Amino acid sequence: MAQEKPARAANIFDVARLAGVSHQTVSRVINGLPNVRPATKERVEQAMKQLRYSPSPAARALVTRRTRTIGLITSGSVDYGPSSIAMHFNRAARDARYSVDTVSTGERDPETAKRAVEGLLRQRVDAVVIVVNDAEVLEMVRALDLGVPLVVAASTARRGPQLVAIDQYRGARAAVRHLAELGHTQILHLAGPEQSTDAIERVRGWRDELAARRLVAPEPRHGDWSAESGFAIGADLEIARGTSVFVGNDQMAIGLMSALRRRDLLVPDDVSIVGFDDIPEAAYLYPPLTTVRQDFAALGQMMMQKVLVALEEGENESADTPLPTQLVVRDSTRELTIG
């Protein structure tokens, strides 16, 4: 006789469906937050009781068994940053003798991310890790209470105990500071997608560094992280000799440099350029690209350490300091000379 599989423990999405409310409303009831109507609260509590749902990790441990499997969700295109984070997290998990179930979603929207979380919970993972690069998805993720540890890799000014990040804001300020110290007063920004959390923080850093130096911040141009978008923007960008550009990632910087060459503008003689990420090819471009390096290996290890602490000791309420970046100066920037 085949052995029956243990019943799956209910999660927050099951409660929301049974109560006919959103998972955010369930989370508000669980955490005792205001602005929930009494009738709605009673319906949610009845659904939790009917499904025997408990948000407490300690209580859930009584009905679940460790699988030594962690669910990892990445979304959007396969960019260098997210793919590097996933690779280094997998290495850190393997070193801790955990396996990783990875779900890569092509879309960057809350509903797709929510379905991915539900799918991993059905596989009874011990924890969920999400690499977020979309502002709406991040807001959805912040409201989750899954009954298993949740770690989120996301760039945001609003720090939280479940969040880990690399300091995009200070990295952007360092890039702009470098250009300003070379004598540049016109510092344009070719940014990533407007909803990207990384792009939002880099734009914020660019604006604040310019403001601190009383320099004008023109409207940034937004690409999609690809070299193609950098080339397209570079083809019609209003740019004069002596201008500099802080570019939101190295791929777009590559496209921009190619477009400027077609316009007979030399880098760095006419235009200085700084990228972001320090992709492996950055040092071998012509000219080699000045850029901001991110320590994705350290981030992957930090994510795994946070999972292990949550599994063994419970959620830690303290927020971690974002990991620092490093400005790598190469030949795509040069001191501005007049005349």
C-alpha cells in the first residue's frame, strides 16, 4: 500500500482565498494592524481557524518537516546582476548542504511573483529567497507572511529585517563624485527602467550628489539595461564635447560608447563615461570602462546566512547595513581640459 503524503500546511494565500480577501489584508490581521473592518477581520480569523493556519514559524515546525531545500525566485530578463546573485547564492547554499529550487519568471509583476511563491510553498521549501528588481513586486513582497523564513534581495531606501542589499545609492554618488572631481559640471544619466529598484536608487544617488555640488540634474534617459537601448539613446542624445555620462549599467554603457563613436565623439577625449556592475568584459573594452563594482559573492553569502539564522533562531528584527560598492577607475574617464 502506497504511503500517503502528508497534507500540505496552509499558507497565507490559502487563507486569503477562503476569506475572499487579499493576502495583504490577511497580513494586516495577523500583525494586528489598523484599518481592517471588524467583519473582514472575523472572516479572516475564521478562515485561519478552518485551515489551521499559524503564522508562527515555531508552530509551523510542529506540522512541517525540514526538506533542506530553499526556494529562489528571480524575475525579469537574465541580466548580469540578478544572474550573478543567483549563482553565488546557490554556491552559498550548497556549502551549507542545502539544495535550491530556482524559479525564473520572465515578467516583473506582483501577480507572477505571487504565483511563484505559492508554487514553492507547495513544494514545502524551508525558506523562500526573492531577488526583486521592481518597485511594485517589492511592495507585494513586503506584505508577505509565509510561515517560513523569507529573505529579499532588493535595492531600497526603506530598510527592513528581511532585506539584504548592495548600496546602489552610495555607488551612484561615488560615480558622480568621480566625474565631478575630474572637472565635469554637465553629468548626464542614462538610467535603467523607471520601475527598477536598482535604477531608482542609482537615480537618487546621482541627483543627490549633483545637488550637493549645486550642479543641474537634467531629466535622465531610461533604457532597459541592454546594450541595444544604450546605443539607441546614444544615437540621439543631446551631448556636446566636455560632457560626461553616468550610465546605469555596463551593458548600456557599451551601447552608448558605440553610438558615440558613430557620431565621431571620442571616449574619454570628448565624453567621459562611468558604468555600473563591473561585468567581466568591462576591463577589455576600448577604452576600458570606469565602473562601479558590486560584490555579488558577498551578497549571496549574506542571503544564505540570513536564511540559516532565521531557520535556527527565528526572525531577526534588526536591519542589515547594505554592502558597499567599489569604484574601479579605468580609461573611459579623463580630467576635463578647457581649450
